[in-house]
Amino acid sequence: MRQEKELACDKQATLATRRPLALASALLKVNLYAIENPSPLGMSNVLPSFAEMATLTEQRIDQLYVWRTRLHSQEDLVHWQQEKKLSLPWQISLLFFFVLLGASINVLVFYGLQYAFT
């Protein structure tokens, strides 16, 4: 349960900041601090053991690298789509073309049906 919450928070932080490697760096720093400065005796039953904490941190960092790859591929796709956008005059021209095409098809169908029933 705790692991799922940690991963969910990591994902939200990644989406908000778009900097998963900065979060991974912070996780490593916190983990190193926890190793160098053990918790007081009263806190040992509340905090996870070193092995649990190391495993969770490793999983979180692995997941951050996966999200980094996904973010970059999404950003590349958005950038490509922005480069390939048609200019406004072309968009307007295409809109009129399709409107006229639709109107032409309607006229052909209308006259075709009139011819069929006469």
C-alpha cells in the first residue's frame, strides 16, 4: 500500500514538474542521508527497514526513468505535430473545400433521387 502511494506521488510530481530525474536525484540524497544519520530508537518501528527502503527507492527511481522516456516521446510527438501544423490560410482553404464538397455531394444525391422517382 505504501509503495503504491509513493509511486502515485512520484507520478504526479513528474507530471507537474516534467523533471523526473530531479526527483530521482532528490530520492537518492534523502536515502543517503537516512543511511548516514540513522533514526532515533523511538522511530525504528515507524520507519521501514534499510532493505525495504533501499528496494522501494530503487523501484521508484526505475519507474522515474520509465516516465522520463515516456515524457520525452510525448514531447517529441507534440513538437512534431506543432511543426506539421498547417498555416491558417491553408486551414481555411481546406475547410471551404470540404464544405463545398459536402454541398456538391448533397446536390448530386438530391437530383439523383429526383431523377430516380420521376
